[in-house]
Amino acid sequence: MTRERVKLSQSALRRAADANARFRRGLRGAIRPQLSFHDLTGLDLGGFDLSGVDFTGACLHRVEAKGTDFSDSNFFGCDLRMAQLQGANLARTDLRGAILRGADLSGALLPDADLREGLLLQRNDKGELAPADIETLPVELVIANLTGADLTRAKLAGGFAVRADLTNAILRGANLSRIDLRNANLTGAVLENADLSDANLDGSILHGSILTGIRWTGATLGEADMLGAVLDESARTASIGAVNLPKGLHTLEAPLEELLVAHEAWVRSVGSEGKRLQLSGIELGAVDLSGRDLSGAVLVNCVLTGGRFADSKLTVADLTRSSLERADFRHADMCAAVLRQAFLSGADFTGAKLDAVVLGGNLNELRRSNLDETRLWGAILRNTTLFGASLLNADLQRADLTDADFKNTRLAGANFTAAIMTDTKFDGVDMRHVRGFKRKRAS
């Protein structure tokens, strides 16, 4: 049985949005619009407040809805193929059975959204419930763009997300059981405490993703690429068939201490003696490198949980995508260091220097410390200097930034939600695109 959708014009859509705004304000006589089984194909919904609206069974194919507020709305069984939903608010929405093939949800907010499989029913001529004549497959996110989307506690059980792009997406506590994520890109995704039981992640890319506290029962990760991923013991056990897992110290060409001594000789002689330290994908754990000269060292995709670098020299060192949770960098010289996409939750940078430096006396060759896309959750940056550093899209939620100096830093896209910013300095910084900024000064 087919239910014909009602075609909606752009002017009728605007009237519906205005009616919803009046309803939201509680104006007398205002009625919330009902857009179930309507056809909105190709319409422009950008910036509208359509929160709480019922779109059950509607067609929103190729709609423009950047930044639109759909929070608490019902999209059960909707066709959202190729929809432009960048930065849209879809918090707590019902998206069960929705088709999102090719949709762009980059930067969208979907906390507590329900994207499980669903079947849309309606009564036939005999008064019996029967499936409606629209696609009622599990939620389909094939080749959808969800980069940077917030899917905290979202329910995607049984979904179909082959080749979806979930780069830097937040999936903390999400229900991903039975989801098909084959060949999906989960680079930098946060999957803390998610349920991935019976999920298929074969061939997925998990570079630098956070994979702790996860339920893995029945999950498959054949050829999944875990380069630089943050793993706990449960994740390691589940990673049978995965590639680029961290390697042990026994795989080094020489004992670590010998490599460190050779590197320090390389630094002292400006490269004429010894050998530069270059490690990739090695699990070093809570190694004590306090006071060592690691200038110019390369430690990419390494696991250094609890590593000790207090008073060490890490100028121009490369720590890209390394896991440095709870690492100690107190009073370290890290000028022009590269920590791009590193995991630095709970790390201590008290008194550390992460300033930009001028190379060779040429003012045009400024080498910035690079902390782009780092996760500094709850990190300590008391009295830390970051003159001219780059922190694009860095996540500093709950970080202690007391007396830190961010003069002339690049902060576009950085997240300061719940950060302590007592007497923090931001001279010369463009704060227009910073998230969660709430400054606090000492009394």
C-alpha cells in the first residue's frame, strides 16, 4: 500500500517554520506544524527552527539544512539522501529507519539520537497494520559524511555505515552493536565506553582513535588499521586480524638506552656523530625520559602512557598521533614541537614552553609548536607558554589553563568547554571561532 507524500513549497515551508517558532515561544493559538509524509525535496531549511517537528516518512532528499535546529524532532523512516546537514542540531532526534546515504552531517550534533533500524507501519484497506511502501531498511549511513559530528550516546544498533566518514566524530557511550562499519574512516574518533558488540569493522581506518572501555563481544576487525590508536587491554584482545598495532620494545634495533645515548650525541655534534632517534608505532609505556635531550627526535604513533619528560628538551621533536595520556612534561622545553593529533588527556605541562621559534635568524621562517587536533582533556597547562603555537581544532575541555599564555596562537575550532581560565592570556588571538570560551579571572 502506497501513501502519497504531500509536496511542500519553499513558501509553505517558511510558514511552517514560523508557526513552529510561535509554538516554541508559547504564543496563544500557535500550533506545531505536522510535516509527516511531506515531500521537501531540494528545499532550503538553512537556519530554521524546526525542533520538535514530526517528519515521519517525509522525503528530505537533497535539502539544504546547514545549522538547522531539528532537536527532538521525529525523522522515523525519512529519506535524507544527499541532505546537507552540516552543523545541524539533531540532538535527541528519532532517526530510526532513516536513509542518510551520501548525507553531509559534518559537525552535526546528534547526542542521544536514535538511529536504530525501524519499520514504518500504516493501516491497509482492511484496517490491518502493514509496512508502508517506502524503504524501511536499517539506518543507512553509506558514504555519509559525519566528520566531527557529536554522536554521544547515540543509538546506531544494526545500522549500515559502509565507507562512512566518521573522522574525529564523538561516539562516546554510543550503541553501535551489530553496525556495519566496513571500510569506514574512524580516524581520531572517540569511542570511549561504546557498545561495539557484533559490529563489523573489517577494513576500517582507526588512526588515532580512542578505543577504551568498549564492549567488543563478537566484533570483527579484520585488516582494521589501528595506527596510533589508544587501546586498553580489552581492545588489544579484540584486535585479532587488525594491522599497525603498537610494537613492543623487543622490536627495536638496539636497547632503548643505547638509542637515547646515540641521539644525544647526534644533537651535541649537530648530526655529525651518533644517530637521530626515530621510532614509529612502539609501545614505550611509562618510560622515564626526564631531563634527556630529545631535540629533533621522532616518536610518532607511539604509546607513552604515563611517560615522564619533566625538564627534558623536546625542541622540534615530532610526537604526532602518539598516546601520551597522563604524561609528565613539567618545565620541558618543547618549542616548535609537533604533537598534532596526539592524545594528551590528563598530561601535565606545568611551566612547559611550547613557543614558536625563528629558524636561522630569518623572521619569515617561524616554526610553530603544532598541537592541531590534540585532545587535552583535563590536561594541566599552568604557567605554560604557547607563544605563536597552533592549536587548530584542539580539544581543551576541562583543562587547567591557569596563568597560561596563548599570545598570538591559532585557536580556530578549539574547544574550551569547562576549562579553567583564571588569568589566562589571549593577547593577539582571534577568538571568533573558538568553542566553549568562558574566561575567569582571579578575584
